[in-house]
Amino acid sequence: MIKQYTYNEIHIKDIFSRTEEKNEIAEVVTEIIATVRQKGDIALREYSLRFDGAALEDMEVSPEEMQKAYDAVDKEFISILEEAAEHIRGYHEKQKRSDTMYMPREGVILGQKITPLEKVGLYVPGGTANYPSTVLMNGIPAKIAGVKEIIMVTPAKGGKINTEVLAAAKIAGVDRIFKIGGAQAIAALAYGTETIPKVDKIVGPGNAFVAEAKKQVYGRVSIDMIAGPSEILVIADGQSEGAVVAADLLSQAEHDAMASAVLITDSKELAEAVSVCLEEQIPLLPRKDIARKSIDDNGKIILSESIEEAIEIANQIAPEHLELCVDNPFEYLAQIRHAGSIFLGRNAPEALGDYFSGTNHTLPTAGSARFASPLSVDDFIKKSSFTYYTKDALLKEAEKINTFAQREGLTAHGKSAMIRFEKEGEK
């Protein structure tokens, strides 16, 4: 049964706190990474046999395998995947950046050069569910950014990858796919093996071991974020339907037992209705055991005095997904400061963002929406600044540069500006 609280009865910092054996996970991951670095492909095959029951001869998916998988998926779902991909492309195309250049002073040109990353590793989970949506959400922005090579890794249970995941990879434009998952796949992407190339950045969600591996290899490669368990926070007024709100909460609760689903409402009646509807809907779910544990352990209903107070509570929590189920949601949008993805109104369930609206579903979790953003085209580019001065422009500023450098005790800095004029007897 989901627990109910008033604002004064709950510690906000505890809303999305979930206990994991982090020290034990870190030790296991450290050993896996070290073994992959030392043994390369041999280690990958050993771990695949141990964790996935896959005795792999060829770790890489051939183009023929990808095409065969695409052809095996029913045409209706292929059409849905392609339409979803079109929506995702449309949204992310608007995020593209271009080089900038301007002249702030006479003889001075400043600018910024945009360069796509060369190789990106895309991790796709394959544990309790299959995620073709993850392939589209991570692969398409990388392609739009101009990444030269997208390397996908995913667990191959029994040596096989889900055909819908492979079909999504073909639609997204993934270049190479390897049948490797877990922390060992992250290690392979970070350091390279005889078969798997080293990449510049690793993106994509995973379990606690994958998240820990990304954390440990950060610095050797870039990563998108450290993704925690899924979260949804629904703000709903008394005009909302209990069954609808309950279904939205369960859309995240069914992800895994660590997922967290929270409702904040100013209506005691809605709170009671949602509690009842959750108990009616959970037994009907194929993943009812997962949803049950998620709701019992991490689910919460918080009673607020008003929608404005509910939004302030939400800002303190900084949820991954935030639904605003009220009649005039745009009136409140400016008040929302911290959320990964915002779903406005009664007809925008979080599942839209997961699959079809076009916005990205790779989002900051565990309160990191206070400072982090959804995955975007920006994650697949790097920016270089550039500077050009004419001699006359440098002459106007050389003495000031020299003075600045002297104040910092870095005389060679100042000398590098002044020396260009000393030969001509200029100071």
C-alpha cells in the first residue's frame, strides 16, 4: 500500500533515496574493469558466459544479422519505430549548433568552433526488459550531431539480441553492435579490446553495475550521466481522475523495484482514490511483483495546501519526470525550476516522452535535475574557442596583458605579448 504524508511529515531529501550496496558494487566493478583491461576479449567472453549464458564466437553483430532482425519484426511495429524516430529527429534537429564568429573590437576576431565527437559508445540495457526506445533516444541525437561512428553494446542473453532492439539500431543509424553487456562492456568501450574500439564518450542507462562502471571510467572517457532508478512525480488537483493518476505512477513503478513514484496533491479525495486505484491496477500488470515492491517501498502521496506549494515541493525534489495534471498547466510552467522532463496537462502521460513525442527520455535522476539536463545533441559535440588579432590590435592591449601577467607573477606570459614589438623598438 502506498504511504501518505503531509508536507510537514516528510523529509524531502528522503523522497528518492534508495539503499544499494554501493561499496560491494564498486569493488566488483573495479575488478571487472581491471580484468577487461588485462585480458581483453578473453575476459569479455568469460563474463558473457557467466552472466548472460552466452558462449560467444563472434561478438559483433554482422550487417546480415541486423537486416535479418529488421525483416523479422512485424511491419506495424517497424512503422511505429520509424515514426517515433521521425519525431525524435524533428525535436533534436532544432538543437543543432553552428560555428560562431564576431569582431568585438577593431582587428580582433573571436569565435567558437563546433566539432562532433568521433566515436561514441551506446549502452542499451537488456535485463528485465528490451529497450528499442533507448536505441532511438541515444543514437539519433548522436547521428544528428555528426558523430562519425556509433558503437552499440547490449547483453545477449543466450547469445541473442532482441530483434526489435536490432531493428531500432538500423533505423537510428548505429554503425557497429557488440553482444556484450554489463560493467565489462563499459570497460571495453573505455579502454578498447582486440575487437571493440575505444570510444570518446559512453551514453545510455543501465543497472547499478553499469552506472558504477561509467562512474569509474569517467575521465578516461566522457559519460552522459550517472543514471539512477526511474522516478516520476505527479502534481494533480482535485479534478484529476484517480485511475489515470494511478496508471501514470505505475508507468514508472513497473521499471524496477528501485523505481520511485510520488503524487503531490491538494485534494484528500484524490489521494484516497489513487490509493484505491493502485491496489486495483497492480495485480493486473504482467510486472506486478516489480510494481508492487516499488510502490510499497518507494511510493508516496504527499498532501499539499495548494498547487503552488506542490510545485515548490517538486522543485526541492528535482524529479526525473514531472507531470502537471491541472487545467491550465502553462500558467505554472515558469514556477517549475528543477525537473528533467515536464509533462503539461491531463493528456500528457510520461510515456509520451518515453516513446513518441520526440523529447529525449535519457534524463537526470536522484535530484540531479537541479544542475543537469536531458540528453541532447550537445552531448555529442565539443566546442573550441578561437582568437585572431592583427598586430595593431595586439599593440593596443599588450601592455595591459603584461601588467596582468606581472600581477600574477607569470612574467613569461607578459613577455610573449611584448616580445613581438621589442624587435622594432616598440614597447
